[in-house]
Amino acid sequence: MQPAATASVKTRIEDVLAVKSLVKSYGERTVVDGVTFHIRTGETYGLLGPNGAGKTTIISMVAGLIPADAGSVTVMGEPMTPTSTHPKGHIGLVPQELAIYPDLSARENLRFFGRLQGLRRKELSTRTNEVLELIGLADRAGEQTKKFSGGMKRRLNIGIGLLHRPTLLILDEPTVGVDPQSRNSILESVERLSTEGMAVLYTTHYMEEAERLCDRIAILDEGRVQAEGTRDQLVRLTGGVDRISLRGSGDTSAAAAELKSLPGVQHVDGGGTGLVLTVRDGPSLLPAIVTGAGNAGMTLTQVAITRPDLESVFLHLTGKALRD
């Protein structure tokens, strides 16, 4: 299956990150197999796939932590390898494993890592306060982080990656194991970052996070990009049809005949107290469907639209559920 939108082989000047034909193997097992994508300024790009799909290996090569066997990574037009120094300064890496000191407070952690990133004195103090506000920990800044919840630790982990105002922020499964409130706070923070012009590379196996945050998404399985594009581009790979369920009373047979004639309605099933319509662009067709059913003598008591999602796309492309 060809990707929905193939990434350009030539690096564009506006690309913050360009990954081309990346390969990584361990022994005889290839864990990343010819992965290509790019990210522009202000864009959030998602790597969506199950555990073991190769997401963490990809970002480890992007961040220059491990070498690629083949292919290339450029950050702001500069080649990235484990020995690169300057391009690494453009990156804020938030790993899946927590990288904080439990006996230090949130403020002390930020100041420590800020000094490692080259921030000094007034700039460090100002930036620490800004990040504490951004991650919602200003009121807990003086507490030892070993007293924090898992979600608070995750938010601090993100804050450390943001201190030096990176051009590219890499987030590896940042919401794994956190409570719903902290998860929502993390997602809101990521949404704000892209509106402020930061490029974000976001890995997840949560479909709803990719749909909410990402401008474009690469669906990964077994180290390969199965498809890439916007949510709508990816959904079109499944045929892009919606299902509208109607329940009610009255003349459902006449309603079925009436609705079959509407442009955009591909199929109508059912009878008795309910009909199921297969349609294109269900939300735009819904007013005409409701009106048509009523004119044909059907009194509606329930209307529901089911739209294809990224879970459906993954199943269509790989033959298995996203979390298998």
C-alpha cells in the first residue's frame, strides 16, 4: 500500500526535520525499514503505531542518540549523527522514561537542566518561571519531585525539554501511565506549542491523541510507514464512508426508498424501527436525510453518525487492531 502522501525526497528550506530512507537493524531483525518524513515549522507530526513498531528507535536516531544503518536525518538543514553537536542544540527531547532527580524540587530540576543547556542567571530564572507556569507546576515548584504524582512528573519532564526554546520538540509517548487530568493538561500544552511556531514530533499508540494533536500522521507497523498524511487523507484509504443510523416509527420502507435517491447515499439497510445508511460526508448530508425521512412518513427518535477513524485505517492497512 502506497502512503497517502509521500514525503518529498528533497529537503525543503522550511523543513525543521527531514528523515530520509532511515534503516536500523539489530542482528537479523530490522526494526526501522526505509522510513521517510519531514516536519515544518509550527507543525505537529505524529508517529502512530503499536508498541514495537519502531517509534522510539526512530526518535533515537532523529535525536542523534544512536547511529542509523542507512539513510539520513537533517535538523535545520544540518546532518544529525551521534557525533553532531550544533544540530542537537535545536532539539528538546522528552524521553519515555522519566529523566528527573527525585530529591530535587521542580524548580531545582529545571535550573539544573537549564544550566546544562547553557542558560545562565537572569535568563535561567526567567525561563524557569515561564516553564513552571506552562506545565502547571508553579504552585508546587518548591516541592521534592519524589512527592509528585506520575502526571506531574511527566509534565516536569516536558518542561525540561522546553527550557532552551528548542526548534524541534520530540515527545516519546508522553502520556503513558498518567491520570486523565494530567493527560489532558499535557495535550493542551502540546497544542499551545504548535500555535507558537514550534515543530513537534509526537509518538503515541493512542489514536485519539494523534487525531487531536497532529497535523500529519505516519502510521507505523513493523518498522515501516504504512501510510502518511492528514487525518482526512488517511481515512480516505478506507473508502471514507460514514454510517448514519436512524431509529423511529412510521413508514420506514417509504423512508428507505426516499433516502436511496439522495445524492451521496450509497446504500440503505434495515426496516422495521431502524435504517442504516452508508454515505459520503455524513454531517453535510444529515439535514437532507432527516428531512427526507420525515417527508416519507418516518418519525425519528434517534439519529447517530459513525465516522471512520485512525483505528479503522490501521485495521484496513495491516489487518489487525492498533493495540494488537
